[in-house]
Amino acid sequence: MYGMKCEVCGNNYDKPIEIRLNGGDPHYFDCFECAIHALAPECSECGCRVIGHGVEAEGEIFCCASCAEKAGVHGMRDRV
């Protein structure tokens, strides 16, 4: 075995990224892009991957206050 196989693209890489969420089972990726694709939450409004802080309301995650507003969540502010 050369390394660990990326769970997204299948590349067998000798320097994989290992990520454990909350101490759970390991996930292996060959790059951050694949890790983001597999693990980052999606904005409830526009569907983009939230890789920054984002905003959260009533159990939903949004990439920004604008998307939260479009979804009917009022009074949110982006962190600055």
C-alpha cells in the first residue's frame, strides 16, 4: 500500500490528511479540497460549502447573514 486512499477522489497518496470529527473514526483525504467537499456543512440557502465561521440559526447553517436573511432569519450579522 502506497499510503491512504482519499475517500472523495480515490487517489492513493503517501502524505494523506487524517481528520477525526469529535474523536470519531478517521477520514483520509489527499488534499484540503477533498476534505472540504466531504466534511464542510452546506449553506441551507445557497448550498455552498461553509469553510469559514458562517452563521447558525435554529439548527440551520448559512454561509453569511445575507443567506440567512433570504431564508427568513432576521437580525443575523456576519462576524467581522
